[in-house]
Amino acid sequence: MKNKIITGAMALTLTMGFVSCGDDFLETKYYKGIDVETGLSSTSNVSTALGGVYYNLFERYFAGNFATTIGDVPTDISYWNTKTGHWDKIYQYTFQDTESYLSYIWEYGYKIVDNSARVIVAADKLYADATADDKQTLDLCRAEAYALRAYANLKLVNVFAHQIKVNGNDFSAKPGIVISDTPIPAFTEVSRATVGDSYNMIVSDLKKSLEYFAAAGGDRGDKCYFGVAAVEGLLARTYLYMENWDGAISSAKAALSDAGTPALAYTKADYKALYNGGGSNTESLFYLDINASQNWSANSCGTLWTTYNFSPSPKLLAMYADTDVRNAIMAMDASSTETAPVFAGGKFASYGSGNPAHATNYLINAPEMYLIIAESYIKKNDVAKAQEALLPVAKRNTAIATTADLPSTAADLYAFLKDERARELFQEGLRLYDLRRWGDPAQVEAYNAPKILFRANNFNISEFVFPIPNDEINANFGVTQNEGWASNLPK
């Protein structure tokens, strides 16, 4: 496998306990002399290296844009007005295996995976002879490194492999991703694990993360870094995809409890204020420290959802009732027309600064936990508990006040929940994986706004996977291509 390590400039100077949201995450100095093979010989260097892993997560090539955006753009809830060429091939399903967005997601995903492993291995070696204070730091480093590796692997397996379950059907034997407990040396012959083994690795890493947080006596209490609630939330998402309904319920409830059961917003003003910028979203469990001083400017998600001409699709806009407070962020720019909509940013509007490039990515959030619990109870045929779990999110529509206002049968409630996930999770990068795991015929590539029209209306999206980047295949270190990926594109 090709080397994914940043040699000689491995990490930013982020040390445990001294950096928090609002500090100069992008502008801190690089350590120039840390060798990735031998330099992690002190607790301080391990802590610094962990900062480098967060930086790769933060990058626009991964969670800062590409690995998040790819979950929304090629779905039924997004609209491209054709004015710029950003993401157009992904949106239209005309990409090739040389597509740069895919290459960057693969490359930076494995940078996170490999450097997380290096942090873990180094911390393990140092632990026995460490002081009590250093042991606490090393436990925190291991907890966060395991979570970071799990996050990256879950993204990689969702993008580059088949969903593990599709409406009860098991695809765990399909080719997954390259996994390893230890760093993979450059130019090593590797092979893809199965999807099932890939998910088992993710679950194992998240459970180890929780164990190390317990050993450390808790997390940092800073939502720009993985903490207990965020790990529980990511585990709930993973279990949902695995159709482990009991695990999903338990983990989602634990995430809400560990986060102090954040209060949700039920007025337009309060909902809009969630997206003022920085850490304004009090419903979030884990987010990136993107703000006015550290952001990706033209390469930000905020730019993509405004001047780079992506917006909610007419189908999605029609899903919101007039009484839904989420309409507060569904505004169009002054330059927008019905046929060529220009979005004002939505969750990436950064209402506080007025510059969408300053808006952050909220990666794991409390509302998703309620939706996970509700879907799991539906699948367990417990409609009453599903309604109870769904109500806190559904009440964003102020016409819904009690569970009596929700559908009363499992089938109708499931249909409502699918739409509710679209309404609530728009711009969080999860829609593609929902459509694939549900297995319903999908609509993709909306056109002819404001009409609700799609160029493909019965796309078998559950069989769709993105190709492994051509560069990785041509490197000839054992990674094989997804067979038939091109034949599964919408016709």
C-alpha cells in the first residue's frame, strides 16, 4: 500500500489539555524533526502526533468537506444549478475511477488510520514506565486515536464498499477496506478485508476508545475532540448500519445521557441560532473547529452550498411543512431564481459572521441519536417506543405536539422516519448511506427546478459503490477494484 504518512512534518503542536476550540488550530507551528518511525518516544511527542491526526480529519479533503459532502451531493435531497463544475460528476454519476474527490477521501482516510495506529502503538510502548500524569495523557491519546481510526474506517467502508446490511439482507462477505491493528509500512502488499471484518474492527476500536476514556477518568470536555458522548454516538450509527437494533438503542441512549441530554431547538430563532458559527450548535456532540480565523475559504462546505451552487432539492424543500422551524435556514440568496437557485448556506450559513466559509461541520449530533433509537424500535416492532423516541425531533414541526400526532402503524411511521432523517440530517453527509441501506428505489440527479424531477427515478442504489481510486489500484500493492462498479451506475 502506498505510504500515507506525512514524513518529517507529522503533526501540529497540539498537546493534551492545552488546546481547545477557538485556539489557532490551523496556524500553530509544525514540529520539523519528528521522525514517524522513531520519534514518538515521549508522551509529549505522542500527544503532538495526535494533533496531527486531528488535522488530517479537519482537512477539506476529509471531514472538513469531501468525506462529508459526498454523502449528500449524489442523492435526492441536493440540487446542482449547473453554474459551476464543482462536484458535478459526482452529482451526475459520470465520474471515473480517477475522480479527485475519491482519491483525496481515500488518501486522507488512510492517513488518519495509519497515524492513529502509530499513536496507539507508541502510547502502548511508553505506558508501563510512564508517570501517573503521563499515563492519564497516554490513556486519553489512545482513547481519541481509537475513535479517530474508527471514524475514518467507517467513512472509508461506506464510500468504497457495499453497505453491510440492506433491509435485512446481509452483505458482510463483500470486499471491504484494508484494515490493520498496526501501522502498514510503505510498499507493503495488502488485501481488502470483508465488509463484516471492517465493521468488526470499527466496533472494536470504539469499544477500546470507551475503555481508555474510563481509564483516563473521562474526556477533555471539549467537543472539537472526541469524547465519550461522541464515541457512543458513532457506535450507535455503526450499530444502526449493522442492523444491531439493541446495540444502536443502547449506544444512542448512552450518547444522549453522556452529553447531558442536550435541549433541542423548537423556535425558528433558536434553530437558526444553532448555526451562527463556531460552537454555536448546542445540540452537537462532536464538531470541527472551523471558524472565522481558521477555515477552508473557497474550499469550504459553506462555499459549496452557496456560491458553488448546491442547494436543497425541490423534493426536500417540499418535505418541510410551513410550521417546521427548520425552514428558518432554508433561505435563498438574493441572486437566486426559481430555475437557478442559489442557496444562502443552510447549516453552513454562519449567521453570526455572515460568511459561509466560517461555518463548521457538525459531525455527530443529538437529533441523530433520537432518530437512531426510533428506527431501531420500529424494526423491533415497538411502535409506542419508536414514537416516543421520534417525537423530540419531529416536534421541530410545531404542528406535532404529542405522539398522537405521529403515524400509528409501523409501516407509516417508518416512512415518516425516512423523511424525517432527510429533513433533520440534511448537510450532515448521511443521506447516501441511508438510501443504500434501506434498499428502496432511489431518485438521483434532480433537474428543472422548481419542479420535482429526477433523471433517474428507480436507481438500485443499494448495489452502488464508488470505485477504489485508480492510483491505488495501479500501485499494485494488492488493493483490488470494486468489480462492476461502472455497470451499477444509474442509466
